Amino acid sequence: MKALLPKSLSLLAVAAAFSASAFAAEVKILNASYDVSREFYKNYNPLFIKQWKQKTGDDLTVNQSHGGSSKQARAVVDGLDADVVTMNQSIDVDILAEKQLIPADWAKRLPNGSAPFSSTSVFLVRKGNPKGIKTWNDLAKSGVSVIIANPKTSGNGRYAYLAAWGSVIKQGGKPAQAKDLVAKIFANVPVLETGGRGATTTFVQREIGDVLVTFENEVGLIKQEYGTDKFDLVYPPISIVADLPVSVVDKVVDKRGTRKVAEAYLQNLYSPEAQDLAAQYELRPRDAKVAKKYAKTLPPLKLFTVDEVFGSLKQAQAEHFKDGGVFDQFYTRK
């Protein structure tokens, strides 16, 4: 019997290894995200996949769907089986709650209102800034061509609109003055793209416009792809905090049995490693140590929140961007 023991143990070990291999799962999840987040998640996903493999032994595939934030939210409502959503505005997650795909208190499930990082609206101008664009008022000047995504379909464009409006209010102006400024800015918009990436293509590749108003992290990506010799970044004197919220889509993960991995995928966005990666792509991290490390590329700015000026993003949506709202009152489609 003693002579047979090592062989028996060997067979048990093989059987155990085979059993573990047999039970290792192949898991897939889908992240429905806004279009300007593409490069960050392209690099974040492999990091999380490796961690998940080490933790569980499972082979994970993370698929991505990108588009205008509001269009992505509607796609999920219409049946896109996204396990998680990573959006650029809270109202696009609220829509999922209204349709009972997620709970109403979704923003309380993770820190910082379930927004692991933020961005802000900035100006990208042609090299040398030939039009001398420095402020929101400069975008309203005659002869200045402005590229902004459609605020009714794009969170990127919506924050740009709200930043321009809020810049007036935060400096003591009245709503009528804010409306006048924003109306003049959009009168200078020759092409209204549905999403932030489309606006970038119009400005960078089609070479239309003197200034692109976009998220700060989009500027970094443009410079990486096209070089720093074609464009200059201009920070307006005041701008807006653009929180970038995330949520598990409860109805989908419970149907597909992916809740555990989906929740871990989002929770890990708050890890130092993920926060550092976000800062590399010029997303503003919540981790104070990481923020300090990247203060040169993500400098402290004078920023206001949506709630300070508009009460909430939901209130701003109802007043400004619903059909027949303030935007529709002054914008004429070209």
C-alpha cells in the first residue's frame, strides 16, 4: 500500500487540476460607454481581466460599445444587454432607473456619487491660437467658427453648453444674458455632430472650425494621435465639473449571472492603479495622491458644479434640452 501512495496522490492531483480546469468559466460582459472614453477602457480592460483571472481563474472578455452618452443610454433601454454603463452624465443613468433597469438610488452604491473620475470642458484651438480665443465670450464673436457636439444627444456637448451658460451666472450675470451668449455661440457652430468623437473628427480631420469645445481628456488623446504641433489647449477662466458616473445594469447582470464580475469591474475603477491610468488619459482622478502626481497635466482650475447653477442635471435637462426647451428656442439646424 505504501508503494502505491505516491501514485494515488499523483492521480488525485491530476484529477483536482482537471476539475479546476473544468470549472474555470469563460465570462463575457459588455460595457456601454460614451465615445470619448474609448482609449481609457481599451487599456483598463486588460488590467482588470488579468486581476480577475488571478482571483477567480475565469477567462473574462470585456466587450465595449461606444457612442454619444444619451444614445448609449437609449440603446440599453431599447434592449442592448450591457452589464455595466460608464457614462458622462448622471441623467443617462437616471433613465435606466426610470425604466426600472437599476434602482433609483444607484448613485449611492459607489463613492463620489458613483463617479470614479471627472472631466471638464476646455478649448482646443489651431496652433498659435490665431483667433485669440481665451474665454467663453470669445466663442460668440463674429468670424469665430465653433465645433461643439449636439447638447441634446451628447453629454460632451451638454456640458459645454452648461459651462458657457454657467460662466455668465457665476460672474454675476442674469439668465437672459447667459441665453444670449449661448445662442450666439451656437450660431457660430457650422456642424452639430451627435457625439464628442464626431465633433473631434470634424475639427481635426475635416479641419472645420477655429475651436473645438470638448472634454479635457479628449484633448490629450488628440495630441497623442496627431501631435502637439497642430493644436493648443486653452483653459477658459471658469468651467464646469463633469462627473463621469457608472452603474451595474441590474436587470441584465441578474439575467446573465454576471453581477459579481460586473460589480468588481466598477469597484476596481477606484483602485490606485486604475486611478493612475485614468490620470494618464487626463481623466481627473478622485484619489488625492494620484491627482497631486498629475497636477502638471491636470492643473487645479476654477470650476463650478451643475448643481450650483442649475439645481441638478435633471433640472437642466428638463429646462434646456427637452423638445421645445431653451436650446430649441434659439438653435436653427443648419
